Amino acid sequence: MKRQIILLGAIFCIANLNAQNTERNIEEVSIYGKFRQTPYKSANENVTVLSKKDIENSPAKSIEEILQQVSGMDIRRRGANGVQADISIQGGNFEQVLILINGIRMNDSQTGHNSMNIPVDLSNVERIEIVKGAAARRFGNNAYGGVINIITKTTGQKNVKISAQGGDFSTYQLGHSANFGNPEFSHGFSANSGGSEGYRYNTDYKINNVFYQNNLKIKDGQIGFQAGFSEKKFGANGFYATQTAKEQYEETQASVVALKHQQKFGNFGLNSNIYWRRGQDMYLFNRQKPEIYRNMHIGNNVGGEINGSYESSLGTTGLGVELRKEFLASNNLGHRDRFLTQIFAEHHFSFFDKKLEITPGISFANYSNAGNYFYPGLDAGFKISEHHKVYGNIAKVHRIPTFTDLFYVSGTEQGNPDLKPESAVSYTIGYQFLKNNLLFKISHFGRDTNDAIDWTKVNSADKWKAENIGNIETKGVETEVSNSFFNNHLRASLGYTYVDNKISQSSNFSRYALDNLKHQFNAKLQTNFAGFNHEIAYRYNERVNLGSFNVLDTKLGYSFQNLNIYTLITNLTNTKYTETFGVPMPGRWFHLGVSYDMKL
């Protein structure tokens, strides 16, 4: 680890020396917000944005895999190529991250294991916005450790893109996308299908995604519609229960339909949506003998929100209301439902010609069967100069237990209907330097959690039981640096995150609370010249209970007019490692792909 930290410092020095060699500014993007869109360089939070170019160049085959290349992100996969993954941020757990598609909530009230069942393929993503740190006062429950907003868009242009990929273990991926319409009323459609025989026994999978969206421009605003469907069928060798459960099998479905409206009326802005998210999860303990044990869960989240903002000489004032019904039908969890009413309020102040910005806010939430909760918070930032900024934020957050936490029963697990919601005070203090394409960030973060929820047991033969395990004190440091050289023909980025979790009460066996990354180091190097593009991505992970590993992925592509051909190799060094529950991850895996983008 010491060598990697030295390397980080050395390349940072090189970045400073070569900062003037870049000619292209970092893309000006606005971070999604209920009341106001915030330019990236003005965000007073620890924010990372993955652009379309980042995604296209990356040696990643799924959204989960590209998130692994971001400092502070902890992705614990079971299987490969987007089969299933748990996502956490800065030492939290997978139930504490809010997943959005174009601002629409995708979290599953049954279990966070299914929150990444989203109907969008990586190749169709325009960008990914990652907010690290508590954001409950703006987004509510699940925005405990951070928010991931996956952005897709229609272009108003007319084109058709087809793609195909093949690889080891009879892996295939077929994709089709199209944009049509005009700049005033644009449409986008994509369909993707992939599968594999699996890299070891009973890890075969089939994944299908279909997604449609449109955007209608109206006076000083827009109306948008999106609908998508995802289906996954996969062998789950050792995914749950015990590592010896080699015959497990699972089928999941997720669908979303949403209508959004955004418009300005002078100084008043309106942002509203209605949505329906349906999730289905069928699990077999033994796919060869389904009669032994079978779970079937069908959950629905139906909701809507309306948010208004008003700009005055005193700043921007925002008020919003969200209503949501969560209900579940399950042969294991029973018939469950709860209703959420949530009210948001914030005000954005600017002082000294926008050098000092302060945004206090609060959210009130009422759960029909869990009580009332307040989420106060404060963001502040001071622009020292055009390129230097310091920022900080502090917030109170809560997380309501999922239906699985409360009611799940199996031969190896026992839910707990008496669970209390977990709560925390979370804070971040950071510094950012941004000039042209040179970016340097460093931050200190902390989170003091009360009534933390985890699955624990005293003896190895006991059942896992959901418990409030006491308090967890989380502290850490995160740093990132990136820059381009030689007229953008070479780009390098580095990131390092350190997390320290201290638990006031601990059991002999903990399923999630003691499974965080302690040290994480990421590095990427991208080169492009004469139509060739090459990226190599390295990551070092040291987990508290599972040791450490090094993984190297690479992608080499060639583009000629509308044709792109590439080869992609994951785990180039054939490292043996696990990310969760001792599930062995794939060794070296070769992929060859092609895509053709036809303008109409």
C-alpha cells in the first residue's frame, strides 16, 4: 500500500507541472436537484461525474463495474457482468445508497440486493452523477451514505446503433438503440440482451433490458416520459445461505414508468413527477429440485412529488412534497405495505459575489407504520479564488428497515420485526482545485451511527438474525487527482480512500458491518491516437475481513468513421479474489466487441 501512496503523490506532482498542457475544459454539467440544478464546479458536496466518454473508454461491461473505478465506492459483486451487486459508499452498507434513473427512485423496499436491477445497459448511459455523503434532506430515506443518479437522454438526432460482443465462457451481448424525432420532441429507445454459461459451476446468466424515453420541449421547460423493463435469470452458486449451497437459482424483474415535468414561470420554478416501480424476485434453494424451497416476492412503489423554487434578492427558496406507497406480496414476507409523506424545504444564500454559498435545509418524513423523522442539514462552500474552493456539510439521516430486515425467515436467516430505524449524523469537509482539465480533491468524512442494523450471530451454526447492533463511528479520508496531457492524447487519474469503522457492540459473526473496504486505491490511464483508444484500470482493495487484492482491466479500441471495434480483458493478471460472502470472482476474461452507429 505504501508504494501506491508514493505513486499517487508522484503523479500528482506531474499533473501540476503539466496542468497548462491541456486545452479542453472539464465538461460543464449540472448536478440533479429537486429545486435547482447545480453546476459541477459550484457543488458544495463531494461529487463525482462519469461522462459519456469515461463510460465508452472504460474496460467495464456494466454500471456496477464502472462504479468500482470511483474512489469511495464499494461494489460487492456476486458473479460478473451486472448479474448482482451490493453498492455502498464510504464505509456504509448497500441499504444506505439511493439509486436514481433520471431522478426517479429505483430502490427496492424488499431488499437493497435488488436496487441495481435497472432497465438500462451501460452503453446507453449518458453520464452518472455520484453524491458522496448524506443527502436525506433532499432525497429522503436511503440517501444515508450517498446518491447515484444514472442519466440517459434523447438527442433529437436520428441515428441507429447496433452492437455485439462475445467472450470466454460462451458470453454474448447484443444491443440496439435508436434516437428519432426532432429537437422539439425527441425519442430514444434501447434493447439489450446478454448471457453466459458462467465462469464456474451454476453461474450462468441471461439479462434483458428494454428502455424508452422521450422529451417534449415546452415554453421555458420540458415534459419527459420514461419506461423500462429488466429481467435477470442466473445461477447463484454460493450467493446466499452458505458457500456450500451450490444449486441456488434466482430470477428478478424490475420495471419503471415515470412522467416528469419541469418549467419556469419567471422567478418561480416547478419540478414534478409521478412514477411506478415494480420489482419481482423468485429464488430457489435448489434449481434442480424447486420443491425444496422457493421464495416469490412482488413489490411495488408508487409515488409522486412536486417541488417549487423561487428566486429573489435573498437567494433561492425551495419547497417540496413527496407521497409514496410501498407494498409487497410474498410467500415468505407476507403482505406488507407502508405509506410515506415527506416535506422538503431549503434556502440557498449567496454572499460576496457568490464566493460564499450556504444552503440550510430540512426534510420531514412520516411513515405510516414507523413514525416521524426530521432530516436537517447544511451545505456551505467558500471560493478562495477562481480555481480553489473549500466546502463542508453536515446532516442528520435515518434509514427505515426493509421488509427483508423485518420479516424474512429461512433455514439460515431470521428477520426482526422489532428493529428500530438506524440514524446518523454525517459530515464532510473538503477542498477542491479545478482548472481546465486538472482536478484535485481531498476530503475528510465522518458518520456517527446509532442503532445500526446488521445481520449477526454468536456461533457459526446459528441463524443470521437482523439486529440493532449499537453505534458505529466511521471516519475516513478520500482524495482524487486527474489530468490530461499532450493535447488530451493521454489522461491519468488516481484515487485513494481510507475508512475506519469502530463498532460499540460486536458479535462473533457480522454479515455487513465489518465487511467494508479499509484501503482503496484506483488508477486509470487512457491514451488515444489516430483512431486507437486504450485504457487500463487498476484497483487495489483491502477489506477488513477478506484481505486484499489487486485487479487490472484493460480495453483497446479502434474507431473508423461510424465503426468501433474493441477487445476487453478483465482481471488481466488472473487474480484470485472475492468481494462478498467468499464468492470467488472470475479470473482472466477476454471479450471482443463491435458497434456501428448509423446516422439517418
